[in-house]
Amino acid sequence: MAIDLFIHPGEYEFADENFCIRTTLGSCVSIVLWHRERRFGGMCHYMLPYRKRRAEQTLSGKYADEALELMLREAKKLGTRPEQYEVKLFGGGDMFANYKHRERTVAGRNIEAVRSLIAAHGLHITSESLGGVGYRNVIFDIASGNVWVRHVNAMR
């Protein structure tokens, strides 16, 4: 029986096959990394695409670039390389169905940021559920690599 870990906005977890990681996303985005052979995986729940970080500031899981960096550091600590991981992306849902300029929303900027980051790191996306309207419940089973997503249109 897997142990459930729930991550809140700005958090991330990296664990082995004995765990499932869960979260609920609106405009935020989760990056899921999964190592098929070693059964390691991680998930972050970032809120914003980036910040202007000063040298003395520690990395924060609240921002896309920093959350990915924190997760890649965890992967390296385990003796694995980033390119060995499958990447799955979730979230970035607009919470206002009638907004005409979706690319200018936090959700739109979060999606743009994650796609750019994944490409910049030379990683490969194997699955995604991004954008749309509403929120998502996400469950990542590290043992199997399966991710279950329930996308709810909050504007019905």
C-alpha cells in the first residue's frame, strides 16, 4: 500500500515507489518526473513562472524555474540524470471562463514557462493535461508511473 503525500502550492516532493503524490491545481502547474527503471519520481506545484531572484535568496518551489531546479537536484542526489526521466505536465487552468486574453493570465504564463523550461533542459514530455477552464485533482503513483487527473470545469 502506497503512502500518500499531498503537496500544497509552492511545495515539491521526490520519493520512491512506496509513495503516491497528490495535489489540486487551478492556474498553478505541476511538473511530474518519473524514472522508469529505478521507480523514483517527483512532483512540484508551482504558482508563478519566475521571479527576479537575488543571489542570497534560496530556491523556492513557488516558481517554475526554481521548482524544476530543486527537482533536478533531487534526481542528481539519487545518482540519476535528468534525461532519464519521463516528464508529465498538468494544470494551468483558467479560473475565469470568459477571459478573452488567456495568454496574459497567470495560467497562460505558467504553461508558457514550463514548456520553455522543459525544452531548455532537453527533456521529453510524455504526457500533459494543460490549460482549459477549471481545476484539476492529480494523483501520481510512483510505482507504476501512472498519473490520474480529474479536470473539473468550475464555471458550470
